[in-house]
Amino acid sequence: METLFLIYHESLESDVRAVIERHMVISRYTRIDSVVGARMAERAEETGQPAERRNRVIILVADPDSVVRMLADLSILREREGHGIRAFAIPTTRVI
């Protein structure tokens, strides 16, 4: 098993969820909303105004083959959009 962490701009929600749903039989994950990225924090500090949009984080556990396929599709999405998606996977040795 692997844990996949996806950090993405909220405007990409439907695209990101489509990737997950395409590659997982049962799409189960944890989503964290209203995440402020470094650029957003810097801009808010410079301008004195908070960013209008936010990032989201999805954390999911899946088999390695599914994670590889999701990362491939997410790479294509990132290339298409030019920004707004970061992802990384780590081995998961135990799930309770």
C-alpha cells in the first residue's frame, strides 16, 4: 500500500476527483479544505489582504499500481494547467 498526498488549487477539484474515481474501485480519502500555500501567504503578507482562493489537500491510501496510474494522470493535468498541483506518495506499511 502507498499513501498519496495531493495538494491542489480548489478550482481543480472536479478534475482531481475524476482522477481518483477513475483509478480507485471505492474512492475513499480525507480532504482538507482552505489550505494556504506559501505563495498565498507571501502575497497576503505583501498586500495585507488574504488570498481569495485556497488550496485543498487529499490524503488517500491505495495499492501501488493505482497510485502510479493516478500520478500519471495528475502529471498530465498539471502540464495542461501549468500549475496548481503537487503530489507525492510514500510507502505505507501499516493501516489500522
